[in-house]
Amino acid sequence: MRILVTGGSGFVGKALLPLLEHHDLLLLSRANHSSESPHLSYLQADLSEPAQWENAVRNFSPEGCIHLAWASLPDYSFSQCFKNFNTSLHLFNFLNNIGCKKIFAAGSGWEYGDLQGRIKEKQSPGPMSLFASFKTALRVTGESLARANNTDFIWGRIFFVYGPDQRSTSLIPTCYQALRNNSKPDIRNPNGENDFIYVSDVARAIVALVDTPVVSGPYNIGSGSSTKVTAVCNLIAQTLNVKNPFPPPDPSSEEISPRADISLIQKETDWCPKVQIEEGIENTIKDLEKNHAST
């Protein structure tokens, strides 16, 4: 399949590209890249400037698209969300007009708002953030465009993804740096709980959805279990062989904590998460240690 990929040089994209070698890829990126692979070509362009990429994408004639790009994260301001929404919507409309018949777009577990417990795709969300509202609006509009053009539109609601190469301001790199400096991590919400999903598992889920014929709609991409933020910090401490910065969490909250119900994606594809939180954190810390040693 000829697949256009946006955001392929980002956190999830770096883990995804090696898994797509059985497809012909065109990667749209603002950075200047080169490739020795006969199955991967780069197009240097800004997605928000259609004149820079429309002709090249039309000539590539993609049969599918994996849209991961959402510029300027972690800027969740109205102006940036509005710009990303319009950019993505233009891309979806353009792809439908040139005959692209399969589109995967990255959503967020934040779209469920303040729902608790095991969350299914069809549940009505609770109050949500501005970013999640824009993502939801993009999904609804993208689905409408796809229906009108007989396109498979797949919306992957990615939960709390982590792993090597994530932003330095994210939870695990922040805790790692504090513990290396013999400081207690400054956690904004120490009682928070998230469904942590390792980046390679997210990448495999995207490939499974794209490679499975005739799937569409929203799919949860999570581990199916939740972990307290303080427990994550303690796992980092154990990996570094330093004292746990927080007391052990109370396991009684596990049944009401938010986590993805992943039964739908497991039913319709051959995907299931493989990396447990302990292994994922160990891998992430090894990568951070390697980068620390090289500086």
C-alpha cells in the first residue's frame, strides 16, 4: 500500500516507521531527511502550508494515510489547537478528494474527560479539556467526510504513551532527572492514575489497524490497566537503585481508576500490548542513561 505519513519523525513516528517496511511510504516532515530505503521517500514541507505539499502528495497518489502530526506540543492553547484542527481538516478533505481510501488519525485518551474505570469507545465522555474538545471535533468531522467518500476512517485514541525519545518535560524523564540529582520529583498530581502504554505497543497497534481490511471508527490504544503516578516514580527509583520517593500506593483504587477497554481492537485485529510497565520503564531509563552518558 502507498501510505502518506505525517508526524513520522516524532515520538510515536520513530517507533512506527520500521514496522511499515512492507508498504511504500511518503513521509511529510518540516525537517530535511534522506533515506536509503527504496520504500521510503521524504517530502520536506510544512503541513499547514498546502502549497508546499499538495502536488507531491497528489502525484504519490496515497492509498492510505497515517496522520500523527499535531504541531507545537505541549502547547494546548486555543490558537494552536485551532491551527492544528484546520490543518488536519484540510488534509482529510484533500485526501478524500484525491481518492485515498484509508485514513488513520491519532486521537487521545483525554477525549473521555473525567470518566473512571474501564472505558469503552462508545461511552459518552465527561467534561474534557480544550485540546480533547478539538480532537473530538476533528474526529466527528473526519468521519463525516469519510462517509461521504466511502473512506475507512480509523481514529486511534492513544492513552498515556511513554518510552525512549519522549519529550524531556514528560513524567518519566522529569522524574528520572530529579532522582539523578538526589531530589524528590515535583509531581503536580501525585494521586493521579493513568493507563500507561509503551510506544512500541502503540506503533504495533497502528500497523494492525492499518493492515486490517475494512475497519473504521474509534479504537482505544492502551494497556488496559492503570498505574499510579507515584508508583511510576518508585519504579524509576528502583531501576536507578535509589530510595523510593513515595510510599506504596493503595491498591484499593484500581477498580475505579481510568483505563482503556481494549476488547474492540483485540477483537478486530491481532494486536495486544506486550510490554509491561516494569519492562517499559527499564527500557526508557536505559535510553535516558545512554543519552546522559553521551552529554
